[in-house]
Amino acid sequence: MRQDTRPRRWWTLVVAATVTLTGASVAEAGPAPEATDAGTLAASAGCGQAPTLQSGTHTISSGGKSRQFILSVPGNYDNTRQHRLVFGFHWLGGTMQQVAGGGTDGDVYAHYGLRRLANDTAILVAPQGLNNGWANSGGEDLTFVDDMMRMIDDGLCVDTTQRFALGFSYGGAMSYAIACARATTFRAVAVIGAPRELSGCSGGTQPIAYMGIHGINDNIGSGRALRDRFVRNNGCTAQNPPEPPGGSLTHISTAYSGCRDGYPVVWAPFDGGHQQGPVDGCAGCESGARSWVKNEVWRFFTGESPPPPPPTFRLRGEASGRCLDVNGAASANGSQMIIWDCHTNANQQFTLTGQALQVMGKCLEIPSGATAGTRARIWDCNGGANQQWTINANGTVSSVQNGLCLDVSGAGTANGTAVNVWSCHAGANQRWARA
């Protein structure tokens, strides 16, 4: 990626145009009564209650039709903590699985790259469009969004002043429809490469924090027209923000001046075409993993610089000298653990969040009720005790659920030997070192 040589003033503009709002109402309703607890007002019905939803695919009835979405709940979910809620809408022909899983970029781009950047502060949703699109006929996709929000608000602890939507192409058009019709229930949207108002714009007169991202070779006039509605709605000063010239291989982000407090507009055109993951300094490159887009969207939504990723490590077995490994580098729920020659690929790279050991975007676990001899595996993170581990001073790794230790089956040392749980004895086949 080419070094950014633009003036520092550009960075100041972007930082100033953040929309984070904690414990306050989105609408300008005046000061709250003195006895009102703003944090309580922001809490959804699920706060303080046992969660009724977990990560994975969910099916609901909406408008008389069966609809699906994939939910990603933080591995350290706490029902007393109000979480941001982020909807990511797929493109025409795309799927909720591609959004939730990051497509060919994998976990680093899951939920448009925001899952990693959220660092367990957000609940993320990847809905599935009818016929893999978002025609929003008769407002049915907006009703679907309302139904998902109601279900998630009831089942989990959500900060109702911190709901966000983003999407690419048709997904960007759906995010735009939300900006038009749901400005009082969503805090901000990021519209990436939306060709026009494909999902409609019911209402469209209220302010909402708006970020537009568009390639200069991708009918840029349409992106400008979508943006300008919210330049007006948000009371921003009309201007012609700079756009990068062809061949510059860069992007320019500009925050409009004069906008109503809390309702910024940011315009981020780039030298490229119809892309969701452009890479500065690289002609035509499409890579969610390397793109600047996810970082600027996250900063716009939250006012936070992206956190550094948690350190990764391998777990090397003392007896074999081989590493804990997801068999075949598979990422499906239920993929089992083995030992294998240590390498640097993703299926041996673990992070520790709380007591959850994560690899390839999943959590290391044993099934609920597992007994000695049960294989260790990976699964969508849900915060259960069967996904919690204690790394002990003697090198053993024990399950919080039942106290059993990660064990190389039969004290084997060969590549491919199964890893299960067994009564702890601290033998060499149960001792692991970070590497």
C-alpha cells in the first residue's frame, strides 16, 4: 500500500466527523428531566436478562415470509453492557454467509471487516435478501429490519442509540433506504457504491449521520446525488468536496462543514470502479483485508481509532513439539482439533479474549455435557462455559465447563493425532506452550 502523502488537514477532518453518541437520544428532543437516567433510556429490553439469542443463523417470519439472518454475538457477551448493533447488507447476488464470513478474505473481513474492529463491543447482523437482493417491494425489507431489531433488542442487551447500517452496491442502496425511512432508530449509515435508490427512499427528510464511499469511475454522479440529500437534511454547508484524479490510486475523505451537531456527512471518493474493498496505491485491487474502507467506516461510526488486534500465538504440545491445529484448515462449525507440524497459517493462530480461545473467527470448544475422551472442536462463539478455558501455570489448558484438560489422544506425537479432553494429570501430552 502506498504511503499517504496527503496534507494532515485531511486526517483532522475525518476525526472531527464522528458520530458516537452514548446514552443519549438521536432525536433533538431537548434536555431530559433531571431524574432521567440516559443510560437506562438507551438500554434495550434484553439488558439485564438472560440472553435468548446466540451466534448463528436465525429464521423469522416477516411480512408473511420466512426470512433469515446470521447473528454474531461477542464472545464475552455481558447482559449488563449495552452493545452497538451493526447491520451489514450484501450486494446483488451476494449472501449473508459472504458478509458474515468475509468471503475470500476470511475472518479479517467478516461483517465488512467490522467484527474484528469492534473487538467484542458490537452485535453484528448479516441479513439475507430475497432473491439475493434488496428490492424492498412495498417496504418489506424495511419491515424485515424492524422485525430483526425487535427480536435482537428483546433477546440481547443493545444500546438503542448506537444502531448502524452499511452495505455495498445493492446493500448500499438498502442502507440508504434505512437512512431515508429509519433515521430516528439508526444512528448512522455508510453507503458504499450504491448505484441509485434501488431500495427506495420512503421519507428521506430527516437527518442522519451519513458516509458515502464511491469510485470515481462508477457513475460518481449517482453517489453525489445520494449524498446531497443528507447534506441538505443535516444542514451542512453546500460545497464541492475534492475527489482524487484518475491514476492517483488513492482516496480523499472530506467532512462537510456546518452540519447540525451530531449529524455529520463524510464523502470518500476513490480512484477506482464498482468496488467494496479498494486498496490505495494499487490499480483495480479488491481486498477487504487490505482496504482502507473498513477502518474509516468504523472510525465514522464510533469515533474510535481501530484497536490493535489481539496478539496471536500457537499452542505447541510439549510431548510432540507439534501445534494445536484445526484439521484441514476447515472453518465450519464442528471442525475438529489435531496436532500438526507448527506453521504460520490461520488454522494454528489463536487469540485469547477473556477465557475464549479463538481461531479462524470461531471459538475452541467442547460440546455441552462433554466427558473425558470428547474431541475438541471449533464453533461460532456464544460465550458458553463450554467455550471458556483456563491456561494454567503448569502448561495445561482446562475447560471451565468440566475441568477436563486438552489432551493429545493416547499420548500420540504423529501429525494428525486427535486432541480431546481428559482428566487432568499434567503429563507431557497435556502441557502446551505459547509459541
